[in-house]
Amino acid sequence: MPVSRPLPHVIVIGAGIVGAATAFYLSRAGATVTVLDAQAPSAGATGASDGAVSVASKRPGVMMQLARQARDLYAQLVREAVLTDLFHPRPTYLFARTEQEVAVIASQQRDLDSQGEATLWLDRAMLMRRVPGLGGSVLAGLKVPRDGHAIGYQVTHRLLSCANVAPMRQTPVLDLVISGQRVIGVETPAGRLLADVVVLAAGIDSMAFVGLDKVMIARKGQLIVTDRAAFGYAVLPGPLMSASYLASKHSPTAKQSSVTLVIDPLRTGQFLLGSSREAGVLDRRTDIRTVATILREAIDVYPPLARQRVIRTFAGIRATTEDGLPIVGRHPELDGLILATAMQGDGICLGPLVGAAVARWALAQESLQDLSALSPARFLKP
């Protein structure tokens, strides 16, 4: 007879969407879970995100493949009544304002088509019929119909609630507790907490004690929320995403700051406009120059926005890496430690998928997806 092993106690560091998804899948399997956060759930990148569950925006290769699986998982969680009313299918519209940008989205279409993703090329007249009111600078577009949207902090709250896990707030991890070559717990201001497995699903501030602070890159993003242009429905059929946003994903190590425009029509009738990409910046202040640049760009693409008022600006810090890929996998040197971080702007899309994979590793099972390209071993050679 096979010998059944007791289910582990797992400490999850970070109560964003990845940590919440990990806790959800571990709890569903019957494991004991303790979630710690230096502040509160969704206080980091999860709470300062645009909510795109998007394949259209992903780099070709592993990120595009994983995004397709992640989007399918969102739909599955809706069918299972876990994310009821939180995930909403909608198309993404990529747009170009120069011939060079036309070439960028044409290349993205070829990559999407190679993955079996449905796309529709739109010349200006076709795009205008689907998105009336576009500015004269928009030359062409690409519709990716099967994308979706989910608000990160709502998904995080739902997953933690379904897991029946109340995170320990204001509990930063000061260090790992290591015995031999195995992580057996964490040190916190409240004392030492022991566990069978530790999952590090926090942001850039938590990487120093696992030797990854040198490969992590902070990227600040400033965003704008407008007042309502309508009540109870989104004004546009889906987000408008600039070709420059795609180009930035293809150049993850770019050091210069820029604005890569996305106009996101919220279900409240408001607009979310963003975002700046400010490499190496850790403060969360917004500034008038960047906000004004985003507004000018947005009004050029969709002139009706000139009628809206700005009601809020905010900024978040996204963590990325030298190669632009997340860090997800078992630590190559320390047993009992699993890393899931550096999602850049893809955390909302990939969060549940990554959480499911991390939970399986914590349960001594193998992931259902091939995540080897994201392994921390590429930076931490054993």
C-alpha cells in the first residue's frame, strides 16, 4: 500500500494575488496555510494594477503560452463559482499611430496566430466602426477577442475568503530560518514562525535575503482614474493598448522612462489611463509632468476623454528581472523554499496559474505547466 504523507504547513510571504492563489489551492488540498504581509492584502503591485487578463500584450514564447493557460484558468474558476462576477471576458484592441508601430502589431499578430490565438486585423475604417471617436493619428489596429479583465484586489480578497485564511498584517519577514540547507521558517517582529515549506510571493523589497536583489529591477508606473462617462457600463468594448506597450515588453532591460499608453474602460463607466514605465524608481508619488503626458497621449488617441475629469492618480512598483521573465520555482540551493515573484505587469493575468503551480510544488507534486523557463536557477546556480 502507498504510504500517505501528512500535508505540510506552508508559510506564504506576500498577500497579493499570487500569495492568495497559493493559499487558496493549498487550503483546497487540505494543507495548513499561514499568510504574512508586511502591510496588508493587495497593498503592493496587486492593488496598483490595470486588471488585464491579456494574451494580446504578452511576449511571444513562454509568457504568451502561459497567459493563454492562465486566461483559461480564470474561466474555469468562474465555472467553479470561485470567481463569480470577478472575471469578465472582453477584447483587447492594439493600435498603431506610425508605420513603425503598424509593423510592431503586425509582428504580434503573427506570433499570436502561431499560438492558435484568434485575431482580427483592422484598418482605420474598420477600427473606427468598432471604436467610434478615435483620433486622427490612429492608423490601424488588431483585435484580440478572447482576453478578459479582473480587478486584482477583488480576486485576492475572494481567494483568501474561499481559503478561509486571514493574513497576518503588518508582519514583515526579517529573515529566513535555515537548518542545514533547508528553510524551516521565518523570523518576524512577532517572533519566529516555523513551517514545512516557505513560499516567497512578495515584491522587490523581500529579495535580498535570498540573493536575488541584484537581478531585480524596480519599475514605477503612474496611472490615472477619471470620473464617469457613463453609468453602469463600460464606454468602450475593450481596452486600447498602444504598440509602444508591446515594444516595451520586448525590451525588458530598457533603462529610459517612457509612457506606454493603455486606455482601459472600466465597468463603472470610468477610465483607467496609464502608464509610465520608470526604471529603478521606488517611490509611489505621482507628478504633474508624467500625469500630463499620459493625458495628452490618451486624448490624442481618444479625444472624447477631454470631457472627463481626473479624480485620482496613483502609482505602483512593478518588479521585473534582467531578462524580463518572472521568477517562479523551487530555490536551487535551499530546500523547502519556493519563489514566485517579479511578475512585472503580468501578475493579475498569471496570478492564479502561478499560485496553483506553487501549491503543487509545496505539496511535493509537479506543476501541470512547464515553468522551467522561469526557474530561479537561471540566476542562482547551485
